[in-house]
Amino acid sequence: MTPQRTGGGLPGYAEHFEEPAGYLDFARYGPPSRQVLDATSDALNRSARADRHTVNDLMLAEQRAREAAARLAGTDPAHTVLLPNASTGMFHAAFGLPGGAVLVPAGDFPANHYPWRRSAGLGRAVPHWLAAAPDGRVTPDAVRVALCDDVVALSVSAVDFRTGYRADLAALREVIGPDRLLIVDAIQGFGVADLPWQAADVVVTGGQKWLRASWSTGFATLSDRALERLEPTLTGWTGVQDAALFDDRGHPPADGAQRWSVTNLSPVAAAGLEAALNLVEKVGVPAIEAHVSARLDELIEVVHRCGGHLLSPEAPAERGGILSFRMPRTPAADVAAALHAHGVTPTVRPDSVRLSAHGSTTPAAADHVHAALTTL
């Protein structure tokens, strides 16, 4: 019997969360902190007792959340816009390109596929499907081979959703050069991987996974190059200059990233996002990343010891917070059933099981996984 490991989660961070020790599904959903619960509850309670000041006061959370997001992304609020989810940002980017070819990994998550399919259907930018390696790697060499004069952008996930492979954003930026846009779906990396987000022209993320802000939260950052080249096709009434001036005229788009705003967002969700971002900023992404890497090392050790086959990279520099694996001659559903019986919450795919740890994950999680896998 394997001795139970001792130790806890990341100090200054883990104590704000309450998920069970065996919860390893952060790549699907990150249970929010007590600060997020308190912030959203307070905002909703205040809205129930609304007076003439309430709505305006609650909507200030959007500006504060935008400022916090900008700091974490290494930019400023003028280049940052809050969004209800990552897919909204990807559609903004896809519909903003008037034409040309966009390199898109063929095995990427569908949120990075459908915007480009719809864009092509409207006669705008057309996806050119980029073959990735079996482990999800989108390498600079593969991109270099696929480049041609028609390519105007590369759209890629920062971290592969299947294997956790971490894209080398700086190298991809160098390969495509300064004349093409680098569009990054950061939802599996932002908040858990210390990546050079400034290398990208568009960074889009949702808050329900690694930021642990719950659903209906997210944001995007746009470089000056993106603001210059992407048409504001989906700009709504809150994304224009003088948005509060109702003069029955069409207003020009806002100068900065706010042009991606379609309408007012929920101030309740914005309050939760602000609380989540502040906690990440206080602890620091490098500290979260280091803690997650240590937990993944323990999980990798367990999978190896139990005869599993890793689908994810083992080198810390090549991975995010995801570990995917298969057990030989054992269907993924049976592996999942064993994990469930031992209090482990994974992501279950038809052919594999995915584990994802976070800053609140303790070493005991690996013991739960070991106990489950030894029953197979």
C-alpha cells in the first residue's frame, strides 16, 4: 500500500477553495473561490435592493475587472475588453478578417474551428487546416511549411485541450513574422501557464476554467496591429464612441478593444471575475504554475507505476495543467468508473482520461488516483 502523501495546496491560494481533494477536472471547470461567491452574492443582493445609485455602482466592476485582466496579460485597459466567453472573442476575430487564409490546427478544440468555418461561409477569411503532431503539438516547423502568401493569420490554442501540450507562442510569432496576426485561444492556459501573451495579437480566454471565475466571464486583449487590421464587424451599441449619446445616428467604433463589446455584460459576473483575477494576481501565475507542475509530476509517477500510457508531454516546459492517459486493454469508461469510486473527478473522453490539477490540489490527489488505478 502506498503511504499517504502529506502537504497541502499552494499557501495563500488554496485556503480560499472548497472542492474535494480528488477533484482533477479544472480543464473543464474550476470551482470558484469564496471571494468569487461573496462578490457575486453581494452584487446580486445589492441589485435586489436597487436604488438610483445601484446599477451605476455595480457596473464599475467591469472597469476594475478589465484593469486586472490587462495587468495579468501584460497590456493596458485600452487594449482589453470583457467578454461573456471565449467563443465570442473567437467569432470577433474570425469575422474581423476581411479575407485571406488562416492557419488553424485540424485537431484543435471546436471553439477554434467553427468561427473560421462560418467566416469562410460568409466569403471572408478561410481556414487552412494545419496538421498537428499526434500529441497536439503545433510546431514552428509545421507552421513554416504551411505558410504561403495567402496566409494572413495563425489561430492556435495556447494549450492543447487533449494533451496539455503548451504552444511556443514566441517561436510561432517569429515564424509567421510581423505581417501576420497571431490569434490565441488562451482558455486552457491563462492563469496557470506563464506564457508570453504579448507575442500574440489577439488573446481570448474564458474565466470558468483556470481563472476560477465561473461561467459567463472572460476577456480578450488586442494589439495595435489587431486593432488596425480587424474590422469591427460585430461591434454593438456599447462598442462605439459616445455610447451613452442616443442621437439616432450610427457612431464610429471605439478606438480601442472596447469595439468588441456587443452590449452591457452582467455586473454580477464582472464582480466575480474581478475577485478571481485579483486572487490570481496576488499569488502570481508563476507560483500557481510551479504548484501545478509538482502535482502533475506526482500524477505522472502514478500513471507510470500503474502501467498507463501517457498522451501528454512529461517535460514541465512543454505542458500546461493537463495530464491525459490510457490504461492498456481497459476502456476509458472503466478507468473513469474506478476513479469515480475513489473520489476522483476526471474528464472522460471516448479513448482516454484527462486529469488536471490546480493551485488548491494537494498531494493526496495522486494517492486517490493510485488507489483507483490499482483496482483495474
